[in-house]
Amino acid sequence: MEGLLKHARSRRLLPTLALAALALSAGWMGAWGAGYFVAVWGPVALLLAALALALSLAGVPPGRGAARAALGLLAAYTLWTFASVLWAANKGDAWAGAGKTAVYLLAFWVAAALVGAGASRRWALAASVLGPAAVAALTLPVLPESMGQMFHANRLLGTVNYYNGEAALLLVPFWVAVYLGGSRQAHPLLRGAVLAGAALSAQLAVLTQSRGAMFAMAASLPVFFLLSGKRLRGLLALAAPAAAVSLSFPELNRVYLEFLNEGSPREALQAALPEVWLLAAGAGLYGLAWGAADAVWSVDRRVVRAAGAVALAAALVGGAAGALAAVQRVGDPVAWAGEKWEAFRTNDTAGQEQSRYLSVSGSGRYTLWRVAWEDFARRPVLGVGTHNYEATYYRLREQAVGYVRQPHSLPLEVLAERGVVGGALLAGFLAVCVGAGLRERFGSLGGEGRAQVGALAAAVAYWFVHSSAEWFWQMPGVTLPAFLYLALLASPWRVARPSPLRWPLRAAAAAVALAAAAAVAPLYLADRAEAQSHGLRDPREALAAVERAQSLNPWDPRLREREAELAMQAGQWERAERAYREAIELNPRHFAPYMRLATYYERRGRLEDALRSYREALRRNPLDEELQRKVGWLASSAGRERQE
């Protein structure tokens, strides 16, 4: 019997290591802009494709039951995303966006297959927590000396280089950490590590001043406690990071206030960091001591149930009391909600003088969402094409809210760019995954399994709520963990050795993996060639590198713009003009290619041509003040020349 157990453990070791590596890849991408650029997510996609190919050839099935159904829906959504290249005005952006969707398909496929092959869920969950925690631990020491790069507009950009993305990177695994920190089956060292990591990550997230993170955390908290079968343990585990954030919040919020009041934010941060480290260490010691006590001392189940019931009743009473106090403070809740919606719609920043968390300004999101809805209303079935929202935004926006490429809402992004077909496929995928987990939760799962489902569902709820007001689909470092959790929800919870795939199915699965690699590889290689052009001093050699990039990715208008820049450096003016015109052909609805061509004409002294191109740009971006000034100045100059 002992020999059989050793064999079973050794058989599960390799899938467990592979699944943990998949979870850690999200943390690695998080340290490099959350994988926004193909230079980061491209290698991850190719490695996942290679792993999917190896699993397929070995006959490992891509999950079972609900996992296969979910995989089919996600594969159909990915195929539809690639199909949108056919009707997208900017095919280069559509292809790049479809490539990122392939990352999530491959991650879900590999995770489901590895779980079916016996990989440990617990170690994969631990890796998903410790990766972002390591990013937080490496970020904190360099913050005081890197505030110029790490902060912008009084808020932490972090390694993601975006406030809300940094918060989500740190907080998506939060409820998984709470589950592991309270799990009696987890090693005491692991329990201490995840609670220390959760406390560190949550405190660092405060510096982002992300209101979306606050709302997502509030929305996911009841999901965790309603679905977790071990509410008392969850509450005790939550106490450690919650106490850390509560105690350090005044000092961390002071960094924001020092920025706002033109004080000394570096001194405020340096004063806060020792407390942050101390509280994280305290949370870790708390988890370690609790785990050690759990190993030698067991409380009677009746006492645990009674304490859990008391804790739940206290939470309900506290919530009701809080709601009553809130109603008494704000008066009519309907009128109050209307006022807050109006503040969101009009970007009212009242309250930010104390903390950004007290403001409900939409930061321009109402405009972004309205334009996305117009895209959907105009093309409800197909959408405008993956990552093709940007051109419509500049043309239809009613107020200027800065440089924007996405509508800052995953549901609206999907509907606007992939239409109702894409929306139905993605919604179906999410419903199958969550539904499968809930069915198991209310079926035959034991206490530990129910606690896992509660943590996974809460983590997915956090990601979805925060993504509904953000553009995290473009950040694999933030979104990939959610797909890992969805795969764990959809996969069977009882380990059974699956029947190997038959050779026709192996060949079909291998073909899909190869197709995914073939779709991503040109994007990655073209990006590497374009990056090489920036390191070459000779413009002709750099042009040769750009030509290689264009041969790999002929649809990317930015490669034509890079060619034009280099051609001007080499004195090849006709080639530069031709490249700018080709960029317009590849991205005809966007204002930027017309503006760059106009700038070229202006530099060459061809003011009439520059005026025509600037007017074309202004038609596509009528609120741009710089374009308005250019058109006005050139029009008046042309008028004076005609009079003379």
C-alpha cells in the first residue's frame, strides 16, 4: 500500500509542478507591465502552446465534463475573435487582440488537463498568491528612490505601470490567500507565507488609490462568506490582512495627501514602510502559529459550528446595523444613489481632498461606455472588430478624457468589438465554469472542497467586477489567474485516472495547439524585429529590420509608421510618404495616421497637403485642441498666401 501511495504521489508531482509554474507565470508577467506587450505575453503563449501540444500527443484529455464544455465555448469565442480580423478596419490590432485571447484559451486548456492528470489544486493556488506577493515584496524597497517612475497623479503605478492594474494584480488572489491561510490541510509555513503575502499585497494596493478595487473587494466579500463552508476559519484568516490594512491605512493615505498638497510624499512613504513590513510579518507569524496549533489541537465540531453560527449572525447583524446607519446618514437611498450616479457621470471629484476612495468620479468612463454602446448598437451581431474601439472613441466622444484604447469595461468591450455572438460565447463560458463549481459546492464536496469553491468564486467575482470598469483583458498578468481559477471550478473534484485520448483526437488537439502557436509566433517575432530596429544606428540596417517585421506582420500600421521615421532619417522622402499612406490604408478610421502624414507634409513645407491631412485627422478626432490649432493656423496661412 505504501508503494502504491508513493507511485500515486510521483505521478502527480509533474502535473503539480507544471500547474504551479502556470500560476507563477502571471506573477512574472505582473513584474513586466502585466504582460500588456507581446514581448512579454508572446513567450508565455508559445510555452503554453508547446505544453498543450505535449499533453495532446501524450493523450492527456483537456479536462472532463463541464471543463470540456467550457473549453469548447472558450475555443469558439477565441475563433470568433480571430474571425473579427476579417471585418475589422485595423486588422493589425484585431490580430494582436485575438492573440491575447489565445493565451487565455491555452491557459484554461492546460490547467484543466493538468488538474485532470492529478495536479494539486492547493499548490497551484499557493503559487497564484505567492507570485504577486513576491512582486509586492520586491517593489516596496525601491519605492522611495523610484517615486518619479512608480507614481503618477499622486498614485502608485507599480510594475504594471497602471494604478488599477497594479491593484488588481495584487488583489485578484486575495480570497484564495484567505482560504489557504485558514485551511487546516495547508502546511503551517504555507499558511504563514500566504497571509503575510496577502497583508503585504493589500497594503501596497492602498497606494494605488483604486476605487474599482475597493468596490470589487466589497462585492466579492459576501461571495466568499456565503459559499465558503468554513466561515469561522475564513473570518479568522481575513482578520490578519484586514488588520494590517486598517492599521497602516492612515500612513499610506498620507502619501497621497502629501502629493496632493505638494508636501513630502517620499518622507511619508519612508515613514510608512517599516509599519507595512512589520504588519505583514505579524500576519505571517499569526498564520504560522495558528497552523502549528491546528496540527496538535482539535476543537470539537459542535463548538466550531456554534462559533461559526455566532460569527455569521454577528456579521448579519453588523451588516444590517451598518446599512441602517448609512440610510440614516444619507437620507433617501434612492435620491442618494441618483446623486452618486450624477457625480460619476459628470466626473465630480468631490471628496478627493481627503482620499480618492471618498470620490465617485467616473474619470471619463461614462463617455467611454456610451461610445462602446454606440459601437454595439451600430453593429450588434459582429461588432467593430477586436481592439477596434479606439477609432470610434476619438470620433464620437463628447468630452476629452485622455489617451484611450479600450472602453474600460469588459462586458461593453466584448459587445462593442465582438458583438452579441462574442458576448454570448464568453458569457456561456463563464456560466458553465461557475455553475459547475456551484453544483459541486452544493453536492458531495466536503468542508475543504466547499471552502475552495468559495475562495475561487470570490476571486473570479473580484476579477469580473473590477474588469467591468477596467481593461484587464489586455493584461494577462491580471486576467490569467482568473482563468486558472475558472479551470479549477470547472474541473472534476474527484481524482480519477482519465482514459487517454484516441489518436484522431490527439491529432486534432495537437493541430489546435500548433494553430495557436502559428497565430502568436509572427506577432512575437515581428515585435522582436521592430525592437531591434531601435538599437541600430544605421537607418538602412534599421529599415531592413522593419522590413522583416512587416513580412511577419503585414497588417500592423505601426510598422509602416516606424518605416516612415527611418526613411526620413535616411533621406528617403518618397518612401516615407508612401509608408505613411500605407499606414492610413491599414488604419483608415483612426485620426493618428492622418496626423502623422500631415506632420510629414508640414516638415517638407507642403502646407496645402498638410492642411488636407490635418482636416482628415480632425474629422476623426474633432475635440483635439492641437489639431484644431493646426487646422486654424494652416488655413489662415493659406488664406494670406492667396491674398498676396
